[in-house]
Amino acid sequence: NVVAPGAVHVPGWLPEERQRELVEACREWARGPVPLRNTVLPGGGVMSVRTVCLGWHWQPYRYARTADDVNGARVAPFPEWLAAWGRAAVAEAYEDPVAAEAYAPDAALVNFYDGAARMGMHQDKEERSHAPVVSLSLGDTCVFRFGNTQDRGRPHTDVELASGDLFVFGGPSRYAFHGVTKVFDGTAGAASGMRAGRLNVTLRETGL
Ligand code: MD3
Ligand code: FE
């Protein structure tokens, strides 16, 4: 489903077995070396989403190798198998194996949402590369709001993201405002092996 130029939603892309593998990997990453934490923004606000990073640590609003705003530890490496999933994702979304082969993500943000967590409308501009962002959803279904490139307001499109869904944001959609307005408690089903809540894994090329 092409939601906007460069923004492609592929419902149910991850088979159950892959969903379970990714949830299991997220459980390991959440244990350390940097723990899952509520990011504190420079203005003092605390995000309701809990995050752990791979490859590069997103420290609002820059990437670093160490989590200086958490425990100072070096972040876990970005695994090569996850980069391969990213290339498969780009190939699937854009039906372009040549573009997909060049995709070299080196950072992942793992976001955990409980039923009350939200993500306000924002742009992802810390990456120096203009390569697409690959998003994989696990567990509870959410309402994802895909906006415009000008501001946080209208026009926007609301899309439900369920466990196993793939979303790729590239080209003109790469710098669109986006957020998560709602998570539907208890909608995870059995596919991912998640007991509660929602996980979202985004793959990025930092260009660093
Ligand atoms: C569109 N995460 O980590 S995933 C984020 O569900 C983030 O956790 C949300 O926004 C989540 O920055 C939304 C979909 C997504 C991710 C990155 C994008 C959409 C995007 C970057 C550019 C444009
Ligand atoms: Fe984002």
C-alpha cells in the first residue's frame, strides 16, 4: 500500500517465526549494555515510550556511540542479520532490488509502548544519510499518524500498524512529520509472542 510517495505499508510482512525472533532479540537488547529507558528531552520532558538503541545511541537530538544520558555504556552493535532484513524490506516495498542492495543501515531504535504511551508528531532529521527508514511493528496494534513535511498539523493520514507490519519511509516521505496517537491494549494476539504492549524497530543509515 503506497500511503504517499516513498511511504509504503506492507501489512503482515514478517512471518510469525521472524516476529518471535525479533521480539526475543529485543528482550536481550533491553537488558543491556544500555537498558531500555524513557528518554529525557532537553526541555525536561520525559518520553512515554521506552527506547534502546543499536549501533548508534539516539541522544536527543544527536547520535553517539555511548549512552551518556543513561549509563555511559557503549551501545550494542547493529547486527548484520538486521541489515539483511532491512535490505529485504526495501526490496519488498520499492520492488527495486538494486536500490535495496545499496541500503546499509547502521543504527536501530527499539521503541516499547505500553497502553498509555504515545509519540508526538516529529521529524527524524539527525541522520546525515537520506536513505529510507525501515519500520517493523510487533505486538499491540497502534494508530500511526503520517503527516506532511511542513508542520505537525494537517493534512495527515492515520494508518493502523499491527504485529508483523512493515513500513518504509524514503524519498519525499523521509522527512515527513509522524507520530503514534494510540496503542490498542490487548490486540497483540499470539503471533509475536509478546505478552503486552507494542514494539517498533526502526532501521536507519546515520551517514556517520
Ligand atoms: C517517517 N517511531 O523512532 S515508526 C521513531 O512507532 C519513530 O515507534 C514510531 O517515529 C514508532 O523515530 C514510528 C514509523 C516511522 C519511523 C521513522 C520515520 C516513520 C517515519 C522517519 C521518517 C519518516
Ligand atoms: Fe520518528
